[in-house]
Amino acid sequence: MTTYDHDYQTDEPHTGLFHWYLEHRAVTRPDEQAYTYSPLGLVNATDETATWSELNEEAGQLAADLANEGVDPGDFIATLFPPSPHYAVTYFAAAKLGATLVPLDLRGTPTEHQYVLDATSPAAFIGARQFRETNFEAILDDVTAFSDIETTYWLAEGYRESLPDQSEYQWTIVDSDGTVDRSTTAGCTDPDTALLVVFTSGTTGDPKGAVLTHRNVVFQGTAISSVWDVSEDDTVLVHLPMDHVGGSTELMGSAIVGGSELVFLDAFDPSAALAQIEAHDVSILGNVPAMWGMLFNDENYAETDLSSLRVGIVAGQAPSEDILRGMAEAADTAVTGWGLTETGGFVTLTGLETPVEEMLETVGRPFPGFDVRPIDDDGSFLSAGETGELVVRGDGVMERFLADEHNEDAFVAEEWARTGDLGSLDDDGRVRLRGRKKNMYISGGYNVYPPEIEDTLTDHPDVAQAMVIGVQDDEWGEAGHAFVLARPGSELDSDRLDEFVDDHLADYKCPVDYTIESELPLTSLGKIDRQALLENYDLNPV
């Protein structure tokens, strides 16, 4: 089996500790810019920049204050921030202390926040009072578990001035020359300490809290930095939600491990994103397909100078050929990959030289340190070319789920994490996805994988997004109901779509029903929300 034949090229020691990278840069590159931020949606925030030493100092101050308030290693710290310096400071403060950060969903309801806070019982909360028109403080006032949190910090005027000196947290694990020193620290020195809890979307049952360690997050940053050559010469736009691995581990993790400058965009707006890319020479841009589409369709796109873009990344959903080719035109190279919350982000990555044609068929190879195998329903490993549920092991795999009941069927042979994704490996070790195991349905005796139908639907010029859900059907036993998000101004109808799909797919794969809308419920990453469809439409799902 072929894997990537290279290691992460750096003289830096791999401590496995996330905050070491910040502290190391604060010593070796103290006056270089760490981030730029211009608030778009965060109320009571101002334009700001900071050097690595300034970012480290503020994180140390917050860590010291949290320690003074009684927050201990192993405690949970809840936070509610968009992508911003405030989140970064909180992230690193928790890392220094050995506490575990619990990012809340900006779009979460009181019921959803109650579930997460009940599951974690945080010792502290740090967050923003308001984001655009949403009053977080008012929402959290309706959350019983929030009132049980002993220490709360709200973003407000004078917040920074109230923080104490760093005291013993000034250099947690770094000597004055930037090397590792664990001998005199009061902070976290164990890379297997829990750093983040990221809750899965909960498309079946309650959301599951994946516990990610320092080692997991650093491994993710190392993988991306290695394969896609992320370094101190790069500038990364950080704009994906912080309660997802896309924001907290993939973008921030790779930027911090690689030593890149961060540009925070706290709310995704295509015009604002284009302006930030041009103004700050952003070289690394990662989006879900829907975000790339919004950029390409923005009225300012053609006039924006994108010459700084070196790598365009797409993940979270299979991209269309149009999206991939648009990315390849916008950036020097387009890349993709596959992963999940339980692995801290990417498991497989395509190389910088991978052609678009190959990315339409594969999501790349596992990064060294990850093993990927397909298994059958009995848990037996399958051979190359055979399709089964993909399982993963390696340093990036989560420590566990928070709730014991969620761990009962999470692993195979104790070390292989189930992904719920169906796929195969070819003779060169490339992973080919077939869809979600739980979303597959059997129509006329044939296995049907919704992503294949969704890809066909989105090839239609009037379709922006599509999602297919398996439903009970009198004729086929099970069949597909397609939800289609139409492009503005289009005149789509089910007859046209049926004719289009019939020309491209076998009859048993063609949906039996279509719901065509100009608006559909979306997730925070801009994808059609499957759970919301199941809740809001009268379906009889398989």
C-alpha cells in the first residue's frame, strides 16, 4: 500500500502540546504578527492585530486568572465566540492550564446549550454577549445549567485591563531560548491531556461529545502542514465555526503548528472574505463546497486580486467538478480530504499535485500515523477494492466519547474507530467514498448510495445543493426522496430533474419524489441540514 513518502520538515521538537507552539513562537519570533482581525458580527469588538508575544501574554494572563478563580487541570471551560482573537486566547489559556475547552454553537438553542453544559459541567464560561442580532446572554439566561457555572467572563470594554499578571504561566513549557522545559512548570505537560470537546451533529440520537487531546490536535496540524506545506510564509483565513473541527483543529491547528499568520473573519460573508484575502494576502483558504460557490457567484469575485492564494481546500461534503475547477483557477492548487470529528479532522489528504479528475474519484491517502481499513458487517477486514464501513486508528483518533453509552459501539478491536462512512481502498492506498452507512438504502434489491445521486443532481446547472433521503416505497421497497435547493431565478420542476437524472443513472437510483425549494434549512457550515429535513417534512424514512 502506498502512503505519503515524507515527514513534517521542521527542526522543532514534537512535544505533542498545543500551547508549546505559541510559546515557542513568542520566544523565537516575538515581534512577528500572529493575527489580524476586523469584526464583522461580534459586538463590542474592535479592529486589532497582535504579535506572537502579545498573544501568548494575554493567554497567560487569562490562564493565571482562571487558576486564581479555582479552575483546575481537567476542568471544562465553556466558550461562545465566533472565529476571533478572543477564541484563540481562550483556547491557549485552557491549553496552558490543562483544562478542556467546550466551544458552544453560535446558532444553538437553550435546549442544545443545556445538553452540552449538562454533559460537561464547566467550571468557567468565557464568551461574547452579542453576535449580530443574537443576544447570547439572554439565550443563556434560559439555560439552567449555565447558572451553575461559578466563573463567567463576558467580552466587554475593559476586559483585558482586568486580567492579572501571568505569574507562573508566563512560560509553561518553553525555556528562554525556545526549547522544551517541563521541569519548573505549573501548567500542562502531558500531550494526552484532553484539550477540546467537539460535539457531533446528532443526526441520529443525541449529539456525542468527542474528547480530543493535545496530541490529537497537534497531529492534525502536523498532517496538514506537512502535506500542504503550510509554513510561516503563509497566511490562513480562519472563518469556519469554532465548535467544529474545521475551525478549531484543521484551520487553527495547521496555522499554529505551521507558524502561519491568522486572519480572523468572525462571520462568513463572501464579499468580506474576498476583501480579506486581497487585503492580507491570504494564501490558505478552506471552505465547504457551498462557501466556494458563494465566493464564485459574488459580484466582487471577478475584480478581486486572488494572486496570493496558494492552496484552496474543500471538505465537509463532496464537491462538484465545477467547484473543484473553480478552486484550481482561483488558487495555485486545489486539494481535498476526508475526515470526521472523532479523528480531529482530516484522515486522508490529496497531494498538491493531485489533478481535479482524481479528486472527483478519491479523497486521497491516509497521512502517515493513520491506518484506514474497510470492514464488513461482522467486523472482519476487507481487501483492496471491497466496499465496507471505514475504520481508522492512529494518533489523531479521539480519546473517547464523553458519555459511556456512546463508546459501546464506537471502536472495533478496541483501537479502530468506526466512521459510519462506506468506502474502499484501491491498490495505491487511495480512499474512495460511497456514502454514509446509515444513509444507504436498498432499492429493488440494490444498494443505493445517496452521494452518487446528489452529485448527479448538482451537475444540473439550476441546482445549488441536493440531499437524498431513503424512504419507504410501495414499488421499490425503499427509494430516494430528493430535496433540491434551486439556484436563484431558476425554473426547476420535478419533471425536468427526473428527465435529467434518468439520463445519468439506473432506474433504481432515480428519486421517486422531489422537493424543490428556494430555501432549505442549512447547517452552520452551509450544507443542507438532514436532521432538520427529517423533523420538518412528512417523510417515512428507512
